[in-house]
Amino acid sequence: MRSMPVTRQEWPIRPVPAMSPMDLHWTQDYFMNKEHRLDFQKRDDGHDDNYDEALYNSTVLQLPAHVSEDDLDERVAEDAKGLGLLPFRPMLDIDDITSSVSTITIASDSPNQGPRSIQSQSTPPTSCASSEHRPAIQPSRSSEKPLSGPLTVPHLSDAEKRRRSPFARGFRRMAGFRKRRFTGNSSSTLTSINSDVDTQVSEKPSVNSIPKRTPSDQSSTSSWSHRPSPPPARPSHDDQMTQDREALQRSTECKEILDLRMKQLEEKARFLEYQVFLLSQLHSRRDSAKDRRRVDQDRIIAEHIEKRDHAVEELEARQLEEEMKIQEEHDLEKRAVLFRLRHMEAYCQNPTPPTTPVDVTSGRTSVEVPLPERKVTEKDYHNLAQQYRERDAMDTLHKSKINVLRGKQKRAVENLMNRRDLEIEKLERDQQKELAAIDSEYASQEHQLLMGLSTRKARLEARWRTQATIQRTRMEKMTGERFAPLPDVTVQESDRKDAACESG
């Protein structure tokens, strides 16, 4: 898309009676920071999905789909420029700027110098640097001329022509440069250009900036170049208070101003609702994410607890089998001891075997066979006593072995449960860190969202102030009377809390 050529045009700067310095500061700040706000908006829309431009334009600003907030700002800017609230100067071409700067001659006679020399403007090729290095003691005849009135170029004598020759000016320039190193009275070119541009912005020159003229100069000027009239007398304090009350009453009774203020208050209420909606939506997403994560964490912890219990059950089952096996071994050992004990008791109680019994059926006795005589010795009794001692101590020994085994099994179960409990505790700590990371992430998103909303709020408040100033200026131009500014419509933190309480 080709850009339209910018034509050189001077916009009139019209002072507005009700335009206070604070209003001018707000209006200038509103338009000077516009590019910064647009850059922040692009940066915010690029990485923050919490902010929806279309939703903001439709719900808060109530703009059509094809109109953006930038278009609204452009409209307000055009209204302000149309009323003369802002000095608007289009950008000139580079050639025009260099040519206009090269034709300006700045006299550096003294710090309290008057306007620049008109005669030096009529000298075309003179540069800023050649005028800057003039001697500080050189009088400037043309600088004593007023800005208004007909311009009369006096006739130059031969001596004056020789003094103004380029050769003489070169010597004077070198002398002025030497003096300038010690005195430092001449001003820099950039400061003089800035002061000259500043004098062009103001509509009326101040009384102190008009140089005094000699009687000879007054006689040579025309009749309209008279002294400036003294400023009008300032009203008294009571009159000023009365005028302020009347202006405030006119503002409070003006239907257009009240309608605009009501519209701004409604827009403020919509902005608060939109802000509460975004924050509540962000909080609900955070809570949902934490709930989903907690459900997963509970499931994982339940699985770990189930695995722990299953491992403990398996360990106890193995320990029970081991205990039963040892118990069987103890029973076998006990039966063997009892069997040996009965055998030794019988041996010690019956040292001689019994006689052969009589056969009843045949009526004859069996053949008596002599048996060897068996003697019970002291050793046999000693072995019998040893078997008694083993029988009596066997139960205690078996019980002690079982208790030792159960103690080892209990310690093994405790160690297993401690290891599994430590794993579960570590898992819970990791899960708490995950929840804290979710909180931190959403806190960062909330901070970015609040920053974007703060920028939007500042943009709204600046536009509200500018719209109020525009409407007040229109009414003053229509009625010819002064209207006092009403309190600004602002969005406070308490308003957001109240809106959150009402919606919650």
C-alpha cells in the first residue's frame, strides 16, 4: 500500500479557555503513549491467551466487529485535533527541513537576547555556524528591531560595507572564537534552534521577549507598532470562587456532559465485569488443573499403598511357611526324644526278661531256655536322666527358636514397610511441588493478565479524560461560557473487589 505524500501545512493553534494545564498534560500523554500501548498490546496478544481482543471490544467497548480500539482512539484524536486541543504538525520532507534550517541565522549576542535578526534572515547563504561564532561584544542592529511593523533597510556607507566584507568578517570570527573560549557567552546552535521552535509553538509572544526600541526607532516605525497594552486586571478571589461555582453548576446541569459521564460509568462497570470474568476464569482453570492433578496423584499413591500391602502380605506368607516348617522339625525331634525315653525307661525298669508262658491248649509248658542275665548299670540310669532333661528342655528350646524367628520376621516386615512409606512420602513431596508449580505458573499468568488489564485501564481513563475535555470544549464553543471539569472517572482496586463480591 503506497503512502500518501505529506503536504506542508501549518495548523493553527487555537487556545481554549477551559483547557487547563492538567487537561493538556493528560491529552498529550494519551496520544504520546499510544504507540507504546499498541506495542504492549501486540506483545500481550502474542503470548498471553487469557486476553481476547475481540471479546474486550464487544463486551466492554461495545464496538462492531470491524472496528477496533485503535480506530476509536483515532476518532478521539481527530476530534481533539479538530478542536485545537493538540498542536499537530505533519512531518516535512528532508529537503524542506534542511533548507528551512539553513536559512535561519541565530544571533548569540547575550543569554537574554530578543527574537532572531530579521535582517540576518534576509541574508540567504548565512549558516547557523557563521552566526554562532560572532563576537559577544558585537552589537546586532537588526536584533533591536521589533517583530512587527514595516521593515526598512538603511543605506550602508563605504566604511560599513568594508566592515561587513567577508574578509573582515573572517577576522572578527576568529577573534570571536578566541574570546568565546574564555567568556562562554554565546549559546549553542541546538539550544537556539530549540528556543526558536518553542517560540513558534506559542501563539502570543510574552511581554518580556519584545525588545525595547529607541526613540529613533519609534519614529521610523508605522503607527500600528505601538507598545503592548498592559494585561487586564485579575479578578478577586471572591469573584473567582463565584465563577468556579457557576462553571461547576453549568457542568452538572449540562445534559451532554452528564450523558457522556453516564456512558463512561457504564463502560467502567463493563470493564470491571470483564476483569472479574477473566480473573475468575483464570482461577477456575487453575483449580481444575490442580483437581485433575490431585486425582492422578491420589490414584498413584493408592497404587503404591496397594503394592506395599501386597509385598507385606507376601513376606508374611513366606515367614509363616518357614515357621510351620520349623515347627514340624521340632515335632519330629520331640517324638524321637520321647521314643528313646520310653525305650530306656523299659530297659531300666525290667532288667530280666519275663518267663516263657504255659501253653493252655496243649497243657504243656514251653521248653525253658535259659536267658542271659541283664544288669542295669549306672550309665543306663545316667542316660535315662539325660533323656528326661532333654524332654523337659525341648519345649522351651523350641519356643525360643520360634520367638527368634518371629522377631526376625517382624523386623523384616517393618523394614519393608518403612522403605515403601519413604517412597510414598517422597512421591507426596513431589506431588506437592507439582501443585506449587501449577500455582506459580497461574500466578505468573495472573500477573501478566493484571498488567494487561492495568494498561487497558490506563488507556480507558486517558480516553475518558480526553472525551470529557472534548465535550466540555464543544459546550464552551457553543455557549461561550466556561464549564468546570467534573471529577475524573477512574477504576479503583476497591471497585474491582466490590464487583468480585457481587459476582461471587
